[in-house]
Amino acid sequence: MNIRHLDFKKQETELYDEIWELSEELDRLYKEGKDTTDTIQRFGEVLEEFLLFRQQGRKDLLVKDDVQTCFSILYILWRNNKIE
């Protein structure tokens, strides 16, 4: 693998981790009956950043696993009971 691909994968992993952490935080706040507005806003911002990142990656690296990425995000949300 080249350095550019490794950097891409590192940033992709960081964004996945942030999505996961925000999903966990949303779950925790929801269970505690607390306001989730700020967390939902941050979650949306991270998802937007992720989509922009993927679009850029597609131009730079010809990323071909967008379907897998979408399923991964949906699985994270489903696992944390964000969607049914």
C-alpha cells in the first residue's frame, strides 16, 4: 500500500470512530432522558464531513467500497437502536 492510501485509511478510521462515539453518546443521553440536540447536530456535522471525505477520496484514490461504508454506518446506527 502506498502512503496516500494509508493516510486515507487512517482518516477514514478516525471518522468511523467519531461516528461510533457520537452514536454511543446519543444512546446514553437518550437513556438518561437528557437533551440530545447538540449531539445530534455534531453527529450530522461528522456525517457530512465523512461524505465530503469520501467524495474527495473517490477523486484521489478511486474508492470503490461506498456501499460497504453505507452499510457500516447503518449497522452502527441500528446496533445502537437509532433506526429500526
